[in-house]
Amino acid sequence: RLAKDLRLPFVTNRTKPKGQLKSEEELRDFRYGELQKVLNKVARSAKMPALLVLAHHQDDLLETQMMRLVRGTGAKGLNAMNVIVGEKLRPLLNLQKDELVALAKKLELTWLDDPSNLSLDPLRNWMRQRWLPDLEQKLPGAKKSLARSLELLMREENEAACLKLIQNRALLRTEFLALSRAERSTLIANYLRVLKIKN
């Protein structure tokens, strides 16, 4: 109904997976495989590249990073999601779920939650339903601070990679535009350092 009201085409998945998908990774891979088929079809009909716009937000990123930390990762492993990677665009990564829910309410949009998120069995759901809310209640603003700390760790990790994009005192534009917001900030800071520009 919403697609019809907005005069947008609507596509739904009718393909059944081969075998039973159990892990979060298997389900995600199947989902992306199906979305890739739609993306390819859209790109062919439009005769131009298409982007897959995903609704991941800051809480999703934080949950993924925390799961990786719990399982034992280094700074590289924290680089879980970026605003744009290849054909995937995640424009909401800098917004918390609460902010998006408030905006949806203000715009009188219907908010839908995946019912599978109610189960506390997967680690992600337990973090989402219990651990992060408890942390936030104990220390208001902790989620935002934790997300910021993890972003800073990623920045430091990306610093060396970013320096490769500075050539002959110039930035490589296309590569720059493909970076996440955090990576762009790091690159600009390093670029100013190379140019000996202070303050």
C-alpha cells in the first residue's frame, strides 16, 4: 500500500532457500543474494548503476562491533559497516534507533519491527534487548559514547590506509567519495598535516 501511495514498484521475495538457514550469517547472505538479483534487474532496466539502500543505524553498527569484540577481534574487525561500500549505501549509520523512531512518529510513518528480534536467544537480540538498555540506564549516554570510542579506534586503524590516498599533495577524489564519514575526517586531518596546515 505504501509503495502504491508513493507510486513506487514493489518487489517481494518468493524464493525459498535451499536447505534450512540457521545462523545470522546464513540468513544475511541469503537476503543479500535476493536483494542483489533485484538490484541487477533495476540496473539493467535503468541502464545505469544502482545502489542498494539499507536501513542500518548506529545501534545496528554498535551491536555488530560489540559482538565482534566479545568474540575476539582487533581494531580492523571493528570496521563492520560503512556508509557506502560498493553498491551498498547505509545513510542512517550516524543516527540512533530512538532518533529514527521519533522522526518516524513525527512524520506519522508506521514503524515496523521484525518479530524475530523479540527472541533473546541470538546474542545480537540479547545485546539489543537487555545488555545495551541496561548499560544506558546505568549510565545515560553510554551507547553514544561507546559508539564514538569504537569510531575513534576505527579511525586510527584507517589512518595508514587513508595516507595512501594522498598523492603529490592532492587527494584522489573518487576514492575519497567512497570513504565513510569517519575515514574522510581522518584523511582530511592527515592531508592538512601533510600540507603543514595547523589549527
